[in-house]
Amino acid sequence: MEARKASALIVGGCRGIGAAIATRLAKDGFDIIATARAKSVDSDAVAAAVAAENRVFTLLTCDICNREQTRAALEPYLEGDLLPEVVVFNAGIALDNLFAFMDQEQWSRVIDTNLNGFYNSVQPFVFGMIARRRGRIIVITSASGQAGQAGQVNYSASKAALIGAVKALAREIGRKGILVNAVAPGVVDTSMTASLPMDKVLPLIPLNRVGTTAEVAGVVSFLAGSDSTYIHGQVIAVNGGLVI
Ligand SMILES: NC(=O)c1ccc[n+]([C@@H]2O[C@H](COP(=O)([O-])OP(=O)(O)OC[C@H]3O[C@@H](n4cnc5c(N)ncnc54)[C@H](OP(=O)(O)O)[C@@H]3O)[C@@H](O)[C@H]2O)c1
């Protein structure tokens, strides 16, 4: 019988950057557990891409703003053989507005998803990883969290908070053999950036182009793999020079 393969769980693993991460980690040999709020053509496409790599795909449906629902979906994977080797927190939203006009819903939904969602979906794994004394936690933050972005006070705050969380968690659990790092993309070609005015954005990027989801996934692959075993508590920027 074939030995069980290591698995990677991607929170928000069925669209955009998350879908690329799922596909890339499957190529790397991981079985994939991906969350989405619902099964869709996007999750079906990721399932097919993972199957094409002869890896097993499991879809978990949950809204990461809902702690109980998320906990229930993750429950079978929190310990024992099903505990993933790698947990990637990729889910996130942006609801942009100038701070002077930002309403409570724009503020709260972004913080709820990007920051509280991290607590709801990643914290449950930490105890099992500590017990096993092995694991990788990779968090997708943003150049906006590193440098700040006008019109994104809510989003920048949530992404900067994730950077703080990654650094603090790295200090807490490094000794337990768990590597914790962040990846900070700049402007990447997904639905999140589809309405940006590229004539104004591109001049800010020294490489003069947006990034691809595969370019972000490649860095996640590196952080999940065997060449990054001394990288810990770091924020790896993938931004074409947007933030230097
Ligand atoms: N695109 C960029 O330029 C860029 C730059 C820097 C950082 N990022 C970050 O990269 C990550 C992925 O962004 P993307 O561009 O790929 O965006 P996207 O295509 O809009 O995907 C957003 C992802 O977040 C998930 N999600 C959103 N709200 C959720 C909720 N309440 N519960 C569960 N899952 C939820 C979505 O899951 P569903 O399948 O359920 O919709 C989806 O997987 C985000 O954290 C984003 O902030 C993106």
C-alpha cells in the first residue's frame, strides 16, 4: 500500500492566489485540503488540477468569520494522521474607501475576514503541530501591510496585524519545530485587482507589470519545502519592487 502523502491545507484555496498555491503544492507532492465558502466551478477546477497531479483533493466549506463553523469544518484535521504538514492562510478581502468615508461595515468585514479569520482558521492547528513538533504556517499578507496604502486603512491595518502575528507566533513556537512565515504580494492579477487603474498602478512598480498568481505560489512552495528550513518569522515580499 502506498504510504500516506503529506498534506497542505490552504484557507481560501479555490480562487486567485489560493488556487495557484493549491495547484503548485499538489505539483510539489502534497495532498491538498482547501477551504472555500461554497463548492463552485472554481473549487471544481482546483480539484481537477490537483487530481491531474495524482494527489488527493478535499474541499472544506466554511466562512472563516464564523469561528464555530470553521472549527467544525477543520475538526477532523486538527490532530493525528490527518493533521496537515503545511497550513497556508490565504483568504482575504479588500473593501477600499478613504478613511474619512469608511463605514463600520467596510472596517469590520475586512478586519473580521483578514485578521479574525486568521485566528479562527489557523489557531486551531497550533496545538496539534506543537504536539507533533513539526509543521509550517505560511500567511499571505500584503505590500499594503508593509508600507500602508491610501484608501486601504482597513486592509493595511489587517495585513500589518498579520505580520505582527506571524512574528510573535514565530517567537512562540519556533522551538517546537514549527516554521512560521509570511508572504507579502504586491499587485497580483486576480479578481481583487481587476478594477485597479493600471495606468496609475504600473508606474509605481519598477518591473512595470503586475505579478502572476504562480509567482506568489512559487514562494509559498519554497517556504513549504526543504530549502527553507532556516527561514523563520520572515516576511517575503513578492512585489516587482513596489515596496523596496
Ligand atoms: N491580488 C493581489 O494583488 C493581492 C496582493 C496582496 C495580497 N493579496 C492577498 O492574497 C490573498 C488572496 O487574494 P486574491 O487576490 O487571490 O483574492 P480573491 O481571488 O478575491 O480570493 C479571495 C480568497 O479569500 C477567500 N475568502 C474571502 N472571504 C472569505 C470568508 N469570509 N471565509 C472564507 N474564505 C474567504 C475566498 O474564498 P471563496 O472561494 O469562498 O470566495 C478566496 O479564496 C488575500 O489575502 C489578499 O489580501 C492579494
